[in-house]
Amino acid sequence: MSYITNLKCRECGQEYPISPLHVCETCFGPLEITYDYARIRAAISRKLIESRPHNLWRYRELLPVDSEPEAGPFSGFTPLVHAKRLGAELGLKNLYIKDDTVNHPTLSYKDRVVSVAITKAREFGFTTVSCASTGNLATAVAAHAARANLKCYIFMPEGVESGKIVGSTIYGAQVITIRGNYDDVNRLCSEIADKYGWAFVNINLRPYYTEGAKTFGFEVAEQLGWKLPDHIVIPTAGGTILPKVAKAFKELKEVGLIKDTNFKIHSAQAEGSAPVIHALHKRTDLIEPVKPNTIAKSIAIGNPADGYYVLKAVRESGGWGDVASDPQIIDAIKLLARTEGIFAEPAGGTTLAVTKKLIEQGRIKRDETVVVGITGNGYKTLEAVANAIEQPVIIEARLKEFDSLFERLENGKREIAGAA
Ligand SMILES: *Cc1c(COP(=O)(O)O)cnc(C)c1O
């Protein structure tokens, strides 16, 4: 049974039937799903949700599908890690990592949105799925399409990490790289979607796809014992996940699953691709596109489709946002790995680096509950840190060699400790 009623233009309010449409024919505003919240409120409870399998479909009444979900049986419900060692370094008692580095099956937050998009593509009867991607979406679409027996074409800008190329092609998808940046790829894909009639998960299926991102927020609230954090820090690329996390928190209240409504949501961008943060800091709604240049390639979108809604959600919540430079991103990746044993990709480094800044700026206080959204896995972006780590030592297989090496290493540490 479905609880979705319509597609509705976010700008002019015009309604459309549920179909593979994403922009308003009258005003070109983005379309969004509407739900029958009164019926959902009557149908669900904490107990019912808690009785379900640990995947994102435990919140299915709040997701835009009609059928039994065919994709993502193991996607979502990733750990919320109480980060005590990292918290101690940053001076926070209640610091949590929402860890989508271990999302199933492709190790990023994109497994959530794609689970919903692929289920919807099957419902609409599409046989080919496609996407414009900075990398993680590509791997997720390719993997979920394989399992759903759909043909798959992937479009990415040239220069994405090899983990993203190999990690898409391996599933049997046709990968095409484009001479240009993500925004060039996206423009081309809009034309292909029109001409070829394929399901582009982030173009004509966008209203459905983006709803999957709410599950990140639903889970955080459930895992905190049906409470909202005081702060949540979320990376921004195209601007899907951040407003959807804010929407998720509001929906939980709307359907009676939580009582509190106060939270501050903060946006994190890489300095080399920060159009939304620039607008936030300038206190304007006008987002000026930039040409991305950062190691955080998965969030390098210079002209974010939903940037305006990021600004809106951040401001409504009383949140803020900041940028992280490439060296700050690398330092934060190392800090998270060293303290919590979690290896994030540069998007995660960006979020943690920005969290540190927000603490330093006094916007996040010591005793408040803070969730850092870590959305992608570092094993997929090894080249980002390969030159920033100590290289392994090579020795002969002789105990004597190790003895002298060990002595040198220990002395080295004492010298460093002495100097500090
Ligand atoms: C896609 C992505 C994001 C966020 O992108 P939005 O378009 O803003 O939703 C964040 N982190 C990683 C690792 C991603 O792949």
C-alpha cells in the first residue's frame, strides 16, 4: 500500500500524477512527492519500525514506492558510532559518526537513493537505467541495476578516481567518461534522457531518488533513541542529502514518531567547490556557479541543482556551514582513521574538518549532541591520500634487520616526543 499522493512543484504548487517527471511544466521548478501524513501517522509506530529488518525499507511508508521494494535489501541502517576518542580530541562528549562508509553494497550514502530509484524504475517499467555521476552514484547505480537485471549506462567526468571507474564497470555497466566537469556531464545527460527515454536516477527519477536520502536522517533519530541531535553536519554536492535530512527530522515529528523539533543542520563543502557556502556566508540566495578544483571529487559540483534548498534548510534550522581546504580534508581523514578506525573518502574529511571549525567558532558547544555525516569510503579514493601517508619500510627477512629497525623507530619516536 502506498501513501504517496502526487508530485507537486516546490515553487508554484502545481500538481502532477506520479510519473517519471522532475520539473514543473509551468515554472520549471523542481517536483517533489506529497504524502498522506495523516494515514501514515495512523499506520506506523516506533514498535512496528523496530520490528523490521535492518535496512532502509523499515521506513517504507515515508518512501515513494508502491510495490514490494526490489532493490537495497541490505542498504541503509549503517552504524551510528559514539566517537569517544575523536570526541575527546575535539572536546565533545556526545559526538557521533553516522557511518555510511559501510553502506551495502557500494560503500557510500548513494546506496540509499539508488535503492529507491531502482525500485521506482522497475515500477515504471524502464529497462535501462543511467546517471550522471561524480563517482559514488555510478558505482551504486551499476551494482543495484545488475541485481535488478536492468541495462545500465554511466556518465562521469574525466579524471574521477579509478576506484569509481573499475567499481562501476565490474558490474557490467557501460561506462562513458566525458571531457568536461560534472556540470557538463549533467547537461549532456538531460539531453540523452529526453531523446532515449531511459531512467536517469538523478534526472527524470529525481523526485523519487532524492527521497531515499531521508533515510540517513530517520536512522540517526532512531539510533539516538528517537531523539534529534543538537547538531548534524552534512556534506553538500548537488544539494540532495542535506535538505532531505532536515525533511526527515520534520516528518518524524509530523507522523508522531518523535517529540523534539530542535536541531541545527550545517553544510560542509570543499574550498575548491563551495558555491553554496559562498552564498551562505554572503547571506544571499544567489548561488554563483564555480569551476571545481579539489581532491574531494565526489562532492565537486560547481552548479548544484538543489543548492537553494540547502541554504533554506540550513537557515531555517539556525545552522551554518564552512569550507575545508585540501590539506585540512586530508588531516581530518587521518584524524578519523587514527581515533575511530573509520577510513572516509575526502567528502568525509570535509565534513569532519568543517565540524572542527564549527567547534572552534563556538557554534557547537562541549555538551551538545553532534552527528557528523560520513558519506563515503576511503578505500574507493586511495589516490587522495596515497602521497600524504608514511610509506612502508622494506627490510630483509632477518630478525637482526628488524631489531635495528625497531630501535631506530623507537628512538625516532622519543626524539619527536622530546622535541614536542
Ligand atoms: C553524492 C555524495 C554526497 C552528497 O551529495 P548531494 O548531491 O549534496 O546529496 C556526499 N558525500 C558523498 C561521498 C557523495 O558521494
